[in-house]
Amino acid sequence: MDSLENKDLKAPVAPQEENVVNETTEVQQAPESTQAEAPEVTEDATDEQPVAPETEAEDAEPEEPEAEQTETPAEETAAAETDNTEAEVELTKESIVEQFKQLLGGQVSDIKEQADKLKIQFYRIYRQEQEALKKQWEELEEKTEEYKPAVDEIEVQFRQLLDIYKQQRQEERQKREDEMKQNQLRKENIIAQMKEMAESETADVTDNLKKMRELREEWKTIGAVPPTVATLLWKEYNLYQEKFYDLVKINNELREYDFKKNLEQKTALCEQAEALQSKGDVVEAFRQLQQLHDEWANIGPVAREQREPLWNRFKEASTVINKRHQEHFEKLHAAEEDNLSRKQQIIEKLKAVNTEELSTNKQWEDAANTINELQAEWRTIGFAPKKMNQQIYDEYRALCDKFFKAKTQFYKQMRDELQKNLQKKRSLLEQAEALKDSEDWKEASDKFIKLQKQWKEIGPVARKYSDDIWKQFSAACDSFFERKKANVKDNRQQEKDNLAQKKAIIAEIEQLAVTTKEETLEKLHELINRYNETGFVPFRDKDKIFKQFRAATDKIFDQLNIEKHNRKIEDFGKNLENKDDNALLNDRRRLVRQYEALQQEIKTSENNILFFTAGNKKGNKLVDDMQKKIDEQKRQLAELEEKINLIDSKLEG
């Protein structure tokens, strides 16, 4: 009898996370045991055959990824950054919570994929809401305290459901481990019984054959065992099964029947494995291959000459799938490295944006557009390697937050400046509104020109106010200047009429007959008053007509032998006759100011003469000129004093 050749089966384990790539090794399946020829036995042994080992390693649930052990919002934020290639139905946090509750009512082992997906979707929505709330807080003009994220009751409820889900998974895992230990004990018990039958030389073969069949059926019903002992148990099971069949010497006909049946089953498995080579989903093809290997292990041997070729066929198909699986994750590794490089380039571009150099609204808008473009590009890039993914995302998030915080501060200062400018322009508008109906054309014109200059010097205001306030200010200015333009047009005609009247008065003065002094002066002063009461004349004629008027009056005064000084005082006194007390007081204050200023000038001039004459007693032209100036100033001072006295007498009278 040839002994069964045993080889270890090591099947690769699928990755536990999308972002984690586990190195895989080629699946190897032990070839069937070489079953020795046995003597013919009774028909009771017809269905008996050696059974290939079961691989319980795949039945054991893999350990939870680290991301599930501490499910924090920060980690969920990083997970939410993943690229979704499939369109997802728009969900809310509440609908996700309801779906999760429904999932918890099912078998925990069947909902892991759905639970992970809901968790990612929930925290993507949660993170977006938190960022929106924070942005709203940052845009507030007045903040009473530092920003503190509000407690989200839905998120608290969801975390409670996650805790329940984790607890159920832990309980299921513990239950499975206990079941595997119990299964180990049951299989060890079967192996012990098979060993006893295989090594017994006196036992009843017919009874043992029936018992062996029962043990084999029982073995098939037993579930997974701990992966550490699965291969050893299978070897022992197969070993004692072979020894038993060697002992009972199964006849050639029964063996050929078993070989044929096993050949059909294993050929079908080869065809299925070969079909998986063209499957588009590499990961799913790899998973299905593991199931095929489990089935292969539970099928008995085939004829000796067919064993090696059949196994090689199955192994070659497995190798192709393993290689595709390996290449798939190698590409993922390469893509993650490329993603890391692209994200590092974006971070360098973010660092290059210097907010201290941004001083205008356009510069900030251009910079914000650049940041938004970089963020849009970031969202198109997939995961970086796991060890760097969170770190680089935190750096990216910090740079973006820094920029938008500085942008918020800039616009807050700008709003303050715009508000100050608005207050200034409103003040100018009030002044313009108060002046627009003025008829003091010269003074009002000067003030309007000054207001317009100040308006230009004030910076911009908020867009929603700028057009309205400018229209109001412009309307006030236009209203005044249009009125002034109309008035000037009327005044020009009036000035021409005044010029004609003054020429007629001058003609009357020139034709005035000199009689007695009192009579002549009375008529002359009447004409002078008429001349002074007549309004303005065109500017170009003002000096010319006044010279004619002065020449005509001086001629009469000369004929009456009245000095020029007396003429001025007399004219001044005549001008006071038609003024009220307020006008007289204004004239007096003006003359007093002139009087005091002239006194100070005389004092200064006298001090200067003393300085120049202190060391030189001879004649000095400069000193003479200064003395003449002082004498003239004293004459003017006396004239001012007379005018003030005239006003005082007028007020007292």
C-alpha cells in the first residue's frame, strides 16, 4: 500500500480594508493522497472514500481594522474623504440612523460591508455640517466666546448604535471562537476513533466500515476549527482514513467508482477556476477562488495517473488569479504613492499663498479662487498610503483653515472700513443737502467744491450703499449748480442794466452844477448813494466804471476845496446811515481788528528802527523808508479811529 502524500495548503487572505493592501502568496493545494490498491470488499464499502482536508482558516473572522477600534469624528473625517466612484442616493443623518437600526436586526456577520458604508456616509455629512457651522461662526462680525462645536444628538445616537454593533460583533467573534474550539474537540475525537479502527487488526471490518462512514459524515457537518490546528487535524484525519482503507482493502471496482466521481467534481472546479481568470473584479475572483479551494479539499482522491496533471491544472488557474490579485494591489500601492506626490504638490502650492501680501479685495478673491481650485483638485485624488494619509490630510486642512481664517479677518476689517467711509459720506451728504438751496453763490460754490474733493478722498463704501448715496450727493450738487447757472444767467442781464444805470449816474455827477457847498454836497451825496445802491456790473467793466465814478466825484470835491481824507470820512459816514445795529456792530468789530493789527505793526516797525539806528547816527535810506511807512500807518490808524468813533456815535444815537 502506498501512503498518502500530504502537502500544506496556504490560501491568501483578502485585504480587510480598501485602503490596506496585504501581500499575498500563491495559493497552493495539496495533491490528493495516493490511495493504494485494496482487495475487493462488500457493497457496504461502495460509498466510502478518503476525504480531502477542510481549511478552516477562511472561516475564521479576520480581526477588526484599527479604524473600528476607536471610531472618532476625526478618523471618520479622514474616511469621508474617499473618492466615490458610484453615484449614491442623497441621504440624511436621520435616514442613515434608521438604516443602521434595521441592519442591527439581522445577522451581524452579514452586515459589515453595509455598516462600514453607512458609517462613512454619516460622518461625511456630519463633517460637512460641522465645517459649515464653524464657517458661519467665523463670518460673524461679533463673537462673544470661542467656537465650540455643538453637541449633535443624532451623532450621539449613531455612536450608540455603533457601540451596540461593535458589542454584537465581539460577542459573535467570541461565540465563533468557542464553537471552533468545540469543533476541534469533536474532530480530535473522530480522529481518535479512526486511529483506533485503522490500527486494530481484530475488529470487524464490516462494522468498522459502517462506523467509518458515519464518522466521515459527522466530520463533514463539523464547522471551522482554529486556523493554527486546521492543517494538522486534516493531515491526521486523512492519514488514518487512508490507513483504514488500506486495512479494509477496498476493491478495485469501488475505488474506480470513487475516482471517477472525484475526477468529475475536481474537473468542474478546474473549469470554474479557469473561468475566474477573465472576471473583471479581481478581488471578488480571488474570494471565489478561496471557496473553490475549500471545495477541492473536501473531495476525495482521483486515479494515481490523473492526480498530478489535474492538480497542476487547478494550480495554474489559481496562479493566474493570484498574480492578478497581487498586481492589483501593487497598482494600488503605486497609485497611492502617486496620490501622495500629487497631494504634496498641492500642499506646496498652498504654502506659497502668502496672506500677508494680500491687501486688496481683488487679491483676496484671486487667492481664494486659487485655493478653491486646489481643493477641487485635492478631492479628485484618491488615498495616499495609510501611514501618511491622515498626516498629509491634517497638514492640508490646517493650511486651508489658516487661509480662510485670514480671509475672514481681512473682510471683517474691510467691512469696518467701509462702514466708517459710509458714515463720512453720509456726513458730507447732509452738508450738501443743507447747502443745495443756498443763494450765497460764491460761498456755497466754494463749500460744494470742497465737499466734492473730500468725497473723492474718502475710500469706497459697501456696494449696496454706494450707488444710492452717490446719487443723493450728486443730485444735491447738481441741484445747486443748476440753480447757480440759472442765477448767473439772470445776473448777467442785471449787471448790464446796473452798468447802464451807473453810467447815467456818473453823467449826472459830471453835469452837476456847483452852487453853495452845502447844497452841492447834498446833491453829490444823493448821487453817490444811488451809485452805491446800484448792484454789480460785469466784472470786466468794474474797474473802468469805478475810475470814472471816482474821477467825477473827485472833481466836485476839488471844486468845493474838500480834502481827500475828509471825503473818505464823509463817505463812510454817509454809508452808515442805511445800516441797522447788527450791521454797524459787525463793521465795528472788523475795524477794531484792523486797528489792533495796525497798532502791532507800528510797534514792530518802531522796534526795528531802534535796532538799525543804535550804532549808526548818520542818515540811512532804509531807516527813512521805514519811518515813512510808520507815519503812513499812524495816519491809517487815526482814520480807523475816526471811523470807529463814527460808528459809536451812530449806535449811541
